Amino acid sequence: MSAEINLTLKVWRQAGPNAEGRFVTYEAGGISTDASFLEMLDIVNERLIEAGEEPIVFESDCREGICGTCGLMINGQAHGPQKGTATCQLHMRSFSDGDHIVIEPWRATSFPVLRDLAVDRRAMDAIIGAGGYISVNTGAAPDANLTPVPKETADTAFDAAACIGCGACVAACPNSAAQLFTAAKVQHLNLLPQGQAQRWARTEAMVETMEAFFGSCTNHGECEEACPKEIPIDFIAWTNRDYIKAKVKNRKLVG
Amino acid sequence: MLGSLDARIPAGSLDSKWTDHKFSMRLVNPNNKRRFDVIVVGSGLAGASAAASLGELGYRVKVLTYHDSPRRAHSIAAQGGINAAKNYQNDGDSVYRLFYDTIKGGDYRAREANVYRLAEVSVDIIDQATAQGVPFAREYGGLLDNRSFGGAQVSRTFYARGQTGQQLLLGAYSALMRQVAAGTVELHTRSEMLELVMHDGRAVGVVTRDLITGEIVSHSAHAVVLATGGYGNVYFLSTNAKMCNVTAAWRAHRQGALFANPCYTQIHPTCIPASDDFQSKLTLMSESLRNDGRIWVPLAHDDGRGPHEIPDADRDYFLERKYPAFGNLVPRDVASRNAKTVVDEGRGVGPLRNGVYLDFSGAMARDGEAVIRAKYGNLFDMYERITGEDPYTVPMRIYPATHYTMGGLWVDYELMSNVPGLFVLGEANFSDHGANRLGASALMQGLADGYFILPYTIGNYLSDFLGDPALGTSEPVFADAEQAVADEMNRWLSIGGTRSVDHYHRELGKLVWDYIGMARNKTGLEKALSEIPALREEYHRNVRVLGSADTLNQSLEKAGRVADLFELAELMARDALTREESCGGHFREEHQTTDGEAMRDDDNFTHVAAWEWNGEGTPQTRHREELEFDNVELTQRSYK
């Protein structure tokens, strides 16, 4: 049942990409446990505006865990304490009266802070542009039932495709690698019959674009823990295997 | 001045119009396509599919989105599915039946020709998406699976668990990013369109504000495509994403584009009921749940017992009782209105008595919990995260919430607005759903417009301008538009009032929900027409926007969006007041049958109302486009 709790927030404030950042402490009293984490921040912001202070910048959009816009480090955990839950679906019933909560942006060199808790994640789009697609121009597709796809294959491809591109895997990774994000997209397409024609080119291009922007994966597994869609790191193993094969298959004639 | 509106519907029989028209439209040859610049605003299903397809054809495309990535667009949140007349289930579906169901579902307030074309191209969408790698649900034999949705008696809905919109959008986004990498599409993220630029009566570009730096930028093109979604956030609480707004469409309206049928809004029957004042949005539970869940309330008023303590004899499965043929799968407007009726009667459930039960115990007893978990697991988990209740053991509580808006900018058969060079796609236009959209039809329409209609029709417009370069951004029309945006930013920052933008947005939403919500009447609408302008006046006088314009400033972004929603809300009320009939999502209490069903007035209202901007402070002028029905007979919709 709902109750009201009082919290102390330590929030990262940074005026712009090149400004110095610092933690600022706010008291958040009388917060209903039925509120979502972002609704709690809405309330804090409303009070700040009334007091004549600029509100805390944080990003969100769908607030139902699917668009991937939101993402905060909450007490050092990407998306906070509830497993398999994006920040927007985390509710205050996960916290207790008197809690101190530290709120930071995603921390990664490839995700520069724009302001307060908002970061720039365009490097993830670059990975998709490098090969995260099947090249089929509009109108060129055969009938959808022409190629049967075993249900198990389609289901596993879906498990990978469920990635929302929030960047929690990067934020959680000690190396700031985007390997889980990259592997999820690589395997979504590599598993399907439609994705075979570009399988090896895609794998090499996406993995190497990832490495150009982000750190390298050394199999810590923190990404899987942080992922709000609980995407398994098996996909990373499969991608590593595909990457080695791709280096052989993509050899060019030298003669 | 505008005469009567001509949708330029091609002659010929219903099933040959689009085929014939495709042949009669002028083409732009491949070498000339690269001389044309096209701006696409918005990167959801309609925008991304249009931009990718135009890029593939060789046009020079610029995509503008206020999101940090095109993949964030709100299409991503669509859950249930996408309709297509594939008839893979051998259950009697056809292009004609999808057309018929959609026209009927829209309560005979959509164009026959548009809807037939939509049904025709629906089959191509499934092929395209599957080829892109969209992981639709499959049967064990490896072929595609279908389920049924409200308003249909066949299974024609393709789905990807409860995340169909996400998977379709990621397909369109991947096609878009492929074109970005190929250099045919230039992508501008975090760029919000704030002005449409006109020259010689044509759309020639837009002005955007960079949301990070505040820089005001002009973009010129031979044609502008708006794919900027709907205006459901006028209610403040809706299932729309927080950033969804009407601004791009409204700024075009202020430049002369007609706004059609703004009072046609859809209230979705299956959402999680609101819990308190701090609530920032409502969450949808997919309509697909109505395939297996049974909707009920207690027979008795103010029944204090828990759901398990109420025996079957004391329950009212009100949809099954009133509509035996369609049962829980009646269209959304009918399901929503009936839920409102029983809650208004005092038979609502939950702590605030503001919901009805959606009960899966029967389906779990029949199919086993594992089957239900496989079908709806992610939705059940989402419900539990939000409410703290386990729907496997306690029936879900649901209530209607604003979900989709059928109204939008007026477009002709080629999806061009009355402003030459301005095309409007997806939810932002008004064209295909009439007064009520059927479930799983929004994804179909967005992708039909973007993949298969605009790429043909835009050439028919552009071919007139072969050899003409796009107007330079140094022209005075661009400088004027930039100045207008700069002035607007300064105005918000200099008001120095006392209450936040969100405060006023919430207050506006309450008025719109109370007076222009699920049921409307003359008294309420007249109140809306006096209270909304009064609140709007206070908003412009007393809103507090802190900070500056040269940085990421979310209050400043919202200030302009909420101002546009205020103006739109007033037009919605005026449109609803003028339409003296009930149809689809527009229910006027004065116009209902003895058993409470919507009663249309076909003699006087078989037309589209399209409103023309007359400047601030002057009511818009109402124009009409008569709707001709040559193929279907107008009847009272019956789902009994």
C-alpha cells in the first residue's frame, strides 16, 4: 500500500558539456511510494522552479520502458536496484524512508554529458549505421511466408532484438564497452535467414565501429546485470565467434 | 479563399484507383531525383520509412527529429500488432474485408479511396518488414502467426510479442541508418521544428532550434514532409510519450494548412487507472489482452468485496452481455464508453473505484499459466512493476485513457496538405481512420504512408520543379522565420511568472478531459470555450521559464509546445460543438440511441471538417470536404 517517504538526493549538476560538474544535495520530502522514480524527480523539479532554481535536466519520453531515452546511475547502479527495469519503471516502493540516493548520468567517455543527467549517445547510432540492417530496398521484398523461420530461431532473434538502446550496458561496463548493445543487434540479424547475406560484413563492421568509439569487452558481465531487458551475454559469445569467422571469410584477394 | 475542398480522388472503380493513379502520376527519373531536396520532420514509423524509401530512390533527404536518436520516436511503444489482409489464416479475410472493417470501424467518416488503398498496400508492409528482419511471431512450422483484434472477426494481426511497434520501428530505423551511412539522408537529431517557411504559397523549408546549443537554423527544400505524430498530450495524462506534441503540425496550421477533425480523439479502453495527482502519464495494456481477458465489474453498486470473493453470479461481464457477437473484442470507442458507464454508475473497482477488471483466470484455467505467460508475459510484468499487484493471481484493473488522435492536418489523396509542397504522414494527418481507429491499424497506416504512398506521390509534385534549385536560406522568408523563433524564446524567458509550464499543462489537461473527453455535451463544450482561453491568458502572463535560450532548457522547449496545445484545445472544443452528432470517438450525449449507442447524422455530417487559421484571437473558418460512399452502405455500427 502507498506510504510517504522522505529522501535526501545527491544529484550531479553540470551546466553544459564543458562546464565543471558537482553534486548538489536536495531534500525530497513527502514522496509517495506509488510514484515512479522519474515522477519523484518531477516533484523535486516542480519545487525547484517554485523556488526560482533551474530544474534538474534528465531525459525521458515513453515512461513505459521501451523507448530507451531515460537512464540514470542510481546509487552506482545503472537504472537502479530493480532487476530488468528501466529507470522510468522503477517505483519509489523500492526505497525506504530516510534513504540517501546518489543520482548521476551515464559515465562513459563516449557518452559526453550535455547537461546535468543528460548525455550524448550518438555513437550507438553510428554502430547501427555501420551494418545494423538488412539491405532490402522498399518494394523489393518477397512474400513474407516464402522463407519459413523456425519458431525457436525467431524467438531467440527476438530476445536479442528486444534491446532498447538505452546505454546501460556501457554505463555498467568497467571498460565502457557497448558490446552487449552491439552483440544484440548483430545476433538479431545474424540468426535470421534474411540476415545471412550480409552476416560476415555486418559482424566485422559493427564490432570494429564499436571498438572505435567505445572500450573493448573483457567479459566482466556487468552489462547483463544492468540490462533493463535482461539480454543475455550469450549473444556476446556468439558475436565473438562470428567475428573470428568473419575475419577469415572477409579476406580479400591480394593477387 | 478556399472553395469546397477537393481531395483529388482518382476516377475509376475502388479497386483500380490506386493502380491507375500510380500509372498516371508523373515520374522523376533517377538522375533528376538527386537534384531534389526533401525535408522529413519526425522519425517514427511514417517519417523513418518515408526518409529511408526516398533516400533509396535517390532524393537528397534531410531528417529532423527532436529525439537524441530516430529510434526513440513514440511508434516504439505500440504493443499489439499490425493489420494486413494476407489471409494466411484462411478465415475469410481479403483486401475488401480489411477495407470494410476499417471504414465501418471509423464510423463512416473516412474516405473510401484512401482506406481501400491502405488495405491494398497492407500486404506489402508485412513482406517489407519481414525482409528487414522484423522478428514477427511464428508458428512451429516457421510461418507467420496472427491474432485477432477489436472490430474484426478474422485473425489478421501480425505481432512481435507485445512490442510490435518497437520491432517495426527498429526495422524502419535500420533502413534509415543504412541511408544515413550511404549519404543519401542527412540526419539532424535534437532539432525541433518551430516554423514552416512559405514562399509564393508553397512550403519551401523549416526553421529548427538545436535543443543543445539553442542555435536557430534554416533548412530549405523542394518539399517538406511532416510525420510528427498526434496530439493526445493535450489531455496531459495520456498513453503518449512525454515529449509528444502538436507543435510542428500546429505551426504549419498557422501558416495556412487546414486542421481536420480535431475532435476525433481515441480513448483506449485498456490502460492502468490513474493513481494520484503526481501521475505523469498513463500506461497502456495492449488491446491484445482482450483476446483472452474477460472484462467485468460487480453487479452491485459499491461492492466492497475483493475480486475473488465475488462469485460469477454477482459479476457483470458487461461487454459480453451487451455485444454477444464481438464480446470483449468490440472496437475501442465502444469498449471505452461502456467502461465509463459502469464506473459512472458506481460499479468501478480498485481503491479509487476508477477501473474495471480484466480477468485472465478463465484463460489460465483453459490454456494453463505457461501459455498466458508466453503470450502476454511482458505486459503482465509491466503491470506488476507499476501497480505492485500480480495479475497472475489478482485480476488486472483497467480504465480508458487517451491514446491516439484521428484528427490532424488535412491531406488530399496524395497525402499533400492544402499547402503545396507540404505532405503529412501517419498520425499527424487525418486521412484513414475516420472517427475511430481500429486496433493494429496505426502501424499499418504509418508504414503505408511512408513506404508505399509518399514515394510515389511526391514525384508527381516535384516533377513541376525540375531544374529549379531549392530557395536559398539567405532569402528574407527564412530570416523572418528565424527572427520569429528567436522572439518566441525571448518572450518565454522574459515573462517571469510564478508557476511552471507543467502546472499549466496539467490544468489544461483536466479541462480537456472533463469537457472534450469520452463524452461531450453542449454545456461542457461551451464551458471549455470560455475556460480554456482564460487559462491560456493566465499561462502567457504567469508562466515561469527559468534559464536561458542558448543551452539545453527543457522548460523552454515545453513552453512553446504547451502554448500550441492551448490553441488546439480550443479548436477541438469548437469542432466538437459544431459536429452535432455522435460518431466513433466523438460522443455527444445529446445524440445517442435509446440503448446509449452513438447516433450519427448522415444527412448533415457526412463530411470532413477542416479548419482554416485566421490569425490569433479570431476563430478559425470551417471548411467541408464531402465524403462520398459508393461502395459501402452507411448503417449504424452494430457489434451485437
